[in-house]
Amino acid sequence: MAGTAAALAIAGSAVLGLVGPASAHNYMIASTPKVDGTLTSLPKTFEITTNDRLLDIGRTDSGFAYRIVGPDGKYYEDGCLDVDGPSMTTKAALGDSGKYTVEWQIISADGHTVSDEYTFTWDAPAGFTPAKGSSKPPVCATSGSGSTGASASADTTGTASGNTDSAASDAIWIGAGGVVLVGVVVAVLLLLRRRPAPAPDESED
């Protein structure tokens, strides 16, 4: 019984070891503007900061997106974004006051695509001239590293929520861990069944 318990403990640790890395996706820890916050003046940049570095291979921003959608359904970002360490930034010229939605997509340090959205309220100051916005996601007017809005527009849809490919990947890892656990349990049971029973002690008359 002690051997069986030890084997099951080892198998459980192996499964947890497989599931752990698959769940280590980046998540947002700070933003400008804040989630459900109220903005009364335009910031220099809109920013999302995560808990770990972002995976920007070749500094092409491929797979990243940062969109700001107004209450009229139009887009107010300029289409350019910059990825630096754990943060992603973009610039935007907002329209009329109201509730806006930030839609974002990143590539985590573990290689998984993560996307989500949140809202904030824009309370325009007196004398503010609202931007017209765009009916389609803007494409960055400049080219080069650190500002490829075109690739971002191609890699995400209008609304975003939760993970994209991470759920399927996690399921594969968990399934593999389950197979390993079942195999170990079967092997232990077979070994226990094959072990010969000890001979009974002969009592002397």
C-alpha cells in the first residue's frame, strides 16, 4: 500500500507539472485609462501593462492589437502600437463623451495569444473638439518595428474576450497528463498482482 501511494503521488506531481506551464499566460495588472474609470483629459498614450514580458518576435508587433471603440461603434486609435517589455501602448483621439471599450490582444511570454476587453468613461473637457473616428480599424500610417497596425488589424476581430488558442492547448496538456497518470496506476496494479503471496508459517506440533 505504501508503494502504491508513493506511485500515485509521483504521478499526480507529473500531471501538475504538465498543467502548470500551460496555465502561465500573461494577464493585465494596470492600464491607462483604468478599468471602469473616468477619463477627463486625453493621456499621451493609452497603455496596458501585464505581469510578464510580452513575446514580440523580431519587434514586428505581429499578433498584437489595441483598439478603442466609442459609443458610436467607431474606432478612435491611430492603428499604431508599441510593445515594450510587459507593456503595450497606442495613441488615440477620442470623440464625444460617453462609454468607450478597449479591445486588446497580446502574445504571452509562453507563446499563447490572450485577448480581452474593458470599458472606461470619457468625460470631455470644455472646448474639446471631438474626433470623427473610423468605421473600420485604422491601419498604421508608418512602417517599421514597433508600429505595425496593419498586422494587428489582421490578427484580431472587432470584439475580444478571453483566450483564443490557449484553451485548446491546455486541454491537450491536461489530456496528456491524464494518460500518464492512468498508465502509472495500471503498471503499479499489475506489479502488485504478480507478486507471489508469502508462504504460510508451519506450526510445530
